[in-house]
Amino acid sequence: MAQIIDGKKISQEIKDELKEKVAAYKEKGYEITLAVIQVGNNPASTVYVGNKKKACEYVGIRSLAYELDENITEQELLDLINELNDRDDVNGILVQLPLPKHISEKKVIETINPKKDVDGFHPMNVGALSIGDEGFISCTPYGIIELLKRSDIDIKGKECVVVGRSNIVGKPISMLLIRENGTVTVTHSATRDLKEVTKRADILVAAIGKPRFINADYVKEGVVVIDVGINRDENNKLCGDVDFESVEPLASAITPVPGGVGPMTIAMLMTNCVEAAEKYMIK
Ligand code: GUN
């Protein structure tokens, strides 16, 4: 029987720890603020943004919500970001992605002051991560490391195999696993004999975006499985990139979907907001 890594419980613990910290800062007169910008009304984005605002409220972080019209110009959005960059009372800036086609995500991300980039998407922060410098770590990979640490799973010396090389999960989690002294292999759509590679894994991170892609044929006994996927199967049921039913009996630990990596992303966003305030505001 595998240990089921309970992301809901661990994310709650993190939010409770932050809540205490934030309350103590408030007593000293510091208010931590996150600006959340949504452009248009993509229904999935509205849900994500709503959950981020709720988490802020729970932890005690002030959230400034900017709900902008779909037709706002790129320059108007950049002007707003620059205004928030200049405000001393704003610690974090988050622009929910995706953006409408006429706005360059690259330009938007690069306009956010790296010191307020709590998503960890700015090239300065991505670069800092890859050379082992301090900077903001993007929330999902940061959440994966925290899940492993808080489940007492050692990374040092382990064979870590990452399936997927996206900028928001595959690449940064690979960098973080290296930083934690894992031996890391990154696989992708052009990898030959994928099953042979994934079977070497002591820790397997699945970030592919294909429902139940990783089944029992891809893993060895005792593997720790981190499932980053959020997919809908043919019956519209939520499922991960891992076929939980067939992999769980072989695994020593595994994250479920939902309730594994998902809830960690927002907990780590809150962590980054507090870190932003601690680094650049709180004396
Ligand atoms: N869209 C989907 N996930 C994310 C995220 O983590 N941050 C932002 N800004 N947009 C997203």
C-alpha cells in the first residue's frame, strides 16, 4: 500500500503557518499585499483567480483585484503593471494567464518587477533558479518540493525522472531536484524507450498533460510518484497523468488527483507573497 501524499492537508498546514506569521507582521504594522490582474473572463481563470483571492483572505494578505476588459490594449496593461511596480504598498503582482491573443505574455511577464514576481515567471527569477541564486520559484514546482520534504521523502542521491519539459513545470522542477541533489533525467515527446527511462526512477514527476498516460508498465516497485496532471477523461471525470489504479499498488508514495499537487500551487503563491514582503518591506 502506497503512502498517499495528501496535498490538501499539507497545503492547509502551510496556509495556517503563514496565517500566524502574517498576523504577527500585522501587529507590527505591516500589511502584505498581492495585486491580481485578470484580463477578460476566461471561466477557468475566473475560478483560479477566485481561489487565489480566497486564499489571501484566509492567510490575511490584502488582495487588490483588477478585472480588466478583454479589449484593453497591451500598453494599458503594461502601464498598470508599471504603476503597481512603483507602489511601495504592493508586494506581489500576478497576471493570470492565458492573456488575449493581442497581448504579448512575454512582454507582460518581463514588465513585472522581478522583486514582485510571485509567480516566478520572470526570466531573472528563472535564471536565478538555474544558477542556484535566490529568487522566486514558480509555485507548482515549489509545491512539489515542499510535498516531498513534508512527507519525509529524501531527494538526495535519488534517480529523479521528469516527464515533460514545459517552462512552468518540467524545466523548473528539474532545476529544483538538481538543487536538492537528485540525479535528474528530463524526458519529453522525442525520448526513445520512455518506459525504460521512467522505470529507473526512484522519484517520478509526471507533467505531460495526457490523461492516465503513466501506467504500471512505466514504473518500478517502490517508486515515489508525483502527478502534476489535471485532465478530464472520456467521461469528463477529473484525472491526472498517472493511472492511479494500476500504479498505486507498486508505489511507495503517490499524489492523488485531485488533492495532490493542485492545492499546493496556491499555498506556495501565498508563501512567495510573504517572502516578497520579508525580503523587501519588513524590517
Ligand atoms: N494560469 C494557469 N496557471 C497559472 C499560474 O500559476 N499563474 C498565472 N499567473 N497564470 C496561470
